[in-house]
Amino acid sequence: MTAARRNSNQNPKRQRGPRTNQNPKRKRGPSSAPVVDTHASALGSDRSTGRAEARGSSWDPNIIVFACNWCSYAGADTAGVSRIQHQPHFRMIRVMCSGRIQPGFVLRAFEKGADGVLVSGCHLGDCHYVFGNERAIEQFEKTKSVIKLLGLEEGRLRLEWISAAEGARFAEVINEFTDQVRALGPSPLRPSPEPRTTIVASSG
Ligand code: FES
């Protein structure tokens, strides 16, 4: 077979270049999508906004929701699956039971920049650990007195019982609480913005 004939047998569609082993669809490595650290980034985000911002303007609060795995977290899921619209300015931290939420968790959230904290669990009598939510009430009362001592408004903290079936209730609570915290303005415990460093170039 001549060289010309051999070339004519080649299917132009099947021409191969150097093999790179790279399938653009299966690109691996660090993804360009942001990885959200539910805890740290939620609490520490938007540090540059301060208390000086105009209340009720375009400011959106940072809200942390501690949700029990068995009811409230599933309630949030139900809201999502049912496509119920609600305000998005919150991050959820899932715990196995609302009784797990100690004052230290809530204080840490405020310390890291939360403007409001919602604690939610199963309705009384429905706790998967029997008395967990009764313990949550005790812890909540302690937390309330500590935040008062710190000079935070009581309206920045809320306790709610939301079951897995109550998607609409979840959305309603989130909307109400977000508006309430927005009206209070940024938390006075928000970390102050990091000081800017100015680099002065020296000549000669
Ligand atoms: S398991 Fe939901 S509050 Fe205890």
C-alpha cells in the first residue's frame, strides 16, 4: 500500500493527537466551587460590616440555627423539598438533640459574629432521647441570663419546636426571626474589622 493510499484510509474524525489522559468533564483536583465550612465561615463572614451600618437598610443578619437531627433539621428539609420560600440569611448546625446545645455553643456563635441564634428541636414529648428537649429549656434559660449580662438583647435568641413535617412552620420561624434580628441591627459582640495595614514605599 502506498503512502498516499494509507493516508486516504485514515478517518479524519478518528485522528488522534497526543494523549493527555485528561477528560475535561472529569477534571479533578481542587474544585473551583467554594467549600463552605458551616461553622467558621458562617460565623466569621461579613466581618467588615459593623454596628455603624444603617439598620434596616441593605444589611442582612448572620443567623445561626442549631437544629436537632430528628425533627427541626428534617423540618428544614421538608421546607426545601416543598419549595417553601424563606429568607436565606442563616446557617444550620445539626446536633443530635436540642438538649445538646449548651450555653457555650451559643456564646461561641455570638463571639464569632452571629447576630442571632435560633435553637430548635422536637416538640415536647417527641424527643428521641425522651427528656432531651426538657434539658434544652433549662440550658436555654441559662443562656438567656448570660447573654443579658453581656448586654445582648433577648430578641437575638430564640427557642422553637419544629417537627419533621412542619416545613411551613420552619419557614415562618426563619422569616420572623430574621426580621426580628434585622430590626435589632448588628450584634454589639461582632468582631471588629481587622485593621488595615498600609504599606509605604520608601524611595532610595
Ligand atoms: S431528639 Fe429532637 S429534641 Fe431531642
